[in-house]
Amino acid sequence: MRRLILPLLLLVLAGCEGTIDSDPVFQITGVPLFDTWIPHDRYVSMLSNRWSDEEVPVQIYLDGSKFEGTVEPQGAGSRYHVRWSYKLELADGQTINGLRESNLSAQIFDNTHLRTTLAVHAFGALGFPTIAAYPIYLRINGAAKGLYQQVERIDEDYFRRRGMPVHELIKCGFGSRFTFEGGNDLEDTFERVLPESGNLNDFGDFLHALDTADPDRLYEQVSPFLDINQYLRYHALSSILNHVDGFSNNLYFYRPAPGSPYTIIPWDFDKLLYGADDVGLAGDNEIIRKLLQNDSCVAVYKREAYRALDVALADAELNPLLDSTISRIAEAFRQDPWLGGAGISLPDESNRLKMYLTRRKDYFRQHLETIKRYPR
């Protein structure tokens, strides 16, 4: 009997090993494979309630190492998609790409998986704090989930890694309005992330100053609360990039110290260069409506837009970066069930993205001078 058991066991093991080795995702090059395992019952429970923020235990096998922690669903619109995004929190001081906490983002609006790379480069070139993002291939409980981005979260660790002081960090949610006109309960759409507190009094003071400022004295009356030139720089680049969600919910307001004005940290770029909507020469929100009532702000906006075109979006640096990213993710893209596996072509998608960006840049160069002071 023993003589039979050993050969049978070896056959079983060999069969299992062959099955693993034959899975083509293990042959992907260019991006790391996050081979992820969640207890079956907890995974089923999580998937059965898309709005649950329940953390479930996870193990990730990566390059011969084992990582443990928790995951939970992340995002809003992405939960309606077949591919969810997740918040990953590693335990016991473990990090992947230097990140203890990160988002595993499906980038559901970005068939190219290039928009985040493009945005990080462009905003970084203009001096904005940016995020780190790493393309990965995600596999959960033996099922291929496809090409994802491991995206750095903007939290206490974010500032600690950069040695940046943080006095206050405000996150904008869906439906954010930067005015009290018509009524505005700030707690409905704004969150004071750091420090964790519901106190939005200082941010309310900023909105009140914006509402009540005399356009001719705008720098004097609003600059104590907002770095106006930095905001105009952000708004100009976001408009060129048709960052449709970048004027309400995909941005953070940051203050390094008490009494310092708010500055912008950009965030969440998968709807960048989104062709379904067009923000025009200046995306709309209450901030830009007020600022562009001032002639000096109009001049600064134009100056910052030209700077974005000439520096942040210069082809000489941007195109090689995009091309190298395309080469890096090509195999993972091909094996993504909802991208290459669904017949979507990375060369076609990336060419469309580049052509759209070129059209946006040409449009701004041709029409930027038509921007005039907004009516008061």
C-alpha cells in the first residue's frame, strides 16, 4: 500500500504544480503579480454587499515573500463596476513599494492605464505634491483580476515620508461646493482628514472670504486663506487635461501650519482627458468664478496655462515617459480579462489618448487669449 501512496502523491503534487505554472499570469513580465488570498467566506460576504467597508484579512504572495494585512472596498463609482478597487493595509510594519497603506485601483475609466503616470509627471513638473503609483497585476483567490495601479494614499504616512508638516488636510467629496450661497452644510461633502476631527471652521472661513471678497481687492482679502497663484496653476493644468472631476471632488486642501493659506494636492486621475465631457478653457466651480472676476487673476491664469503647456506637457519629456510605461504594462494589459482579453488594444487606446492630449494643447494655444474677466 505504501508503495502506491508515494507515486500517487507525487502525481498529485506534479499536477498541482503544472496547473500553477500553466497559468499565464505567472509568466507576466514588466509588472509584479499580487497573488492575493482572502478567506472564501469573508470574500463572498464582502462581494455580497458592495457598500460595506468591512475589512477582511488578506495574504499577498509577491516575489517569494508573503505579506499579511486587510483589504476593504474602496471608491464610489468603481463599486458599480465588475472590477472593484480596494484599500490595502499591511500589518506588522510591512510595506510594498514603501507603502504600508495603499489603494489597489482598477482605473475603471482609464483603458490605457497611462493617465495617472501622465498626471503625476505633469503636476510634479509644476511643483505640486504628487502621489506614487505602481502598475501591478492582481489575482484574487486564483482568479485573474487584471491590471491595477497600487496608488499611494494621502494620509499621515504620506506627509511623514516627505518630511512635510501638516496642520490641516481637507478632502473634497462628491458634490462639493465652495460657497455658502444657497446653503451649504460643509460636513455633507468635506472631510477633515488630518487631524481627524469634524471641525471645518477654518475651511468655512475661507469660503466666507471667497463669498464676500471685493473682486478688486481679491488678493488682499482671499490670499490669507488660499494661495491664489498656486490654485490658478492647478486649475489651468486641470483644465488643459480635461480633469473633469478635478474641480470639485478630486483634490485636497492642505495647510502646513496654522495661519498658512490652503494649497492644493491633486488626486485621482483615471478620468483625466475624459472625452465624454469638456470643461472648456476653465473648468467650472465657485472658486474660479470669483478669481476670474479680477484682472490680475485672469493674467496669472493665462501665464500658468502657458507654463503648463511649455513645461508640464512638453512632448520631449512626456512622450518617452508614456512610451516606456506602455512597454512596461503591455503583457499585463494583454492578459487583463477586461482589457486585452476583451479585445481592447493598448496601442490603439494609447494613440487615442496622445491625440486627444495634442488636440487639447492646440485648443488652448489657439483660444487662451480669448479669456476675459468674468462678469461680477
